[in-house]
Amino acid sequence: MKIHQAAALSPQLAKESADLGRLVARLRRRNRLKQVDAAALAGIARSSASRLEVGDGSVAIGMLFRYLDAIAPGVTLKDLLNGTDAGAGNSQRQILNK
């Protein structure tokens, strides 16, 4: 039986996934990249980039890492989540505290 991964997430995990997507989207915009260009740099489809940025829980973790590296080389997922990526500030903490 095939399970749709996004639908299988608990409400808390779905919220965390959406928060992560917002952080990634904000980082991309802050680095002045269009979604289509960021997707091309990461070697993924623009539709996959869109799904990632809205927090679709079925997006593969490897895709997230490639996308993050494409939009902000050297910034790790840990940096993004901790707000230690260059230019992160109160807005990042507000996203995570919603």
C-alpha cells in the first residue's frame, strides 16, 4: 500500500514542514533569486522548488539539501534552523514561533 507522505504527517510535523519551507523561500528571496533560477541551479523542477517552499512533506530530503546549497552555498540546514545564516534575524524567529 502506497502512503502519501504529506498526508501522513501529524499536524505538528506539517506545521514544522511549512515553517521550514517559509525559511527556505525567505532565504531565496533575500539572495535575490527567482524560484525558477534557484530550481535550475539545484537541478530540480520549478514545481519541486515550489512544493519545497510551501512545506510539502513529501519532498525528498536530498532535494532540500541541493536547493539550499543552490540558493545559499555554505549555509547548512542547521544554520537555517538556528537563524545563524548570514542576514537572518527576528523575522526568522517569528516564522518559527508562529
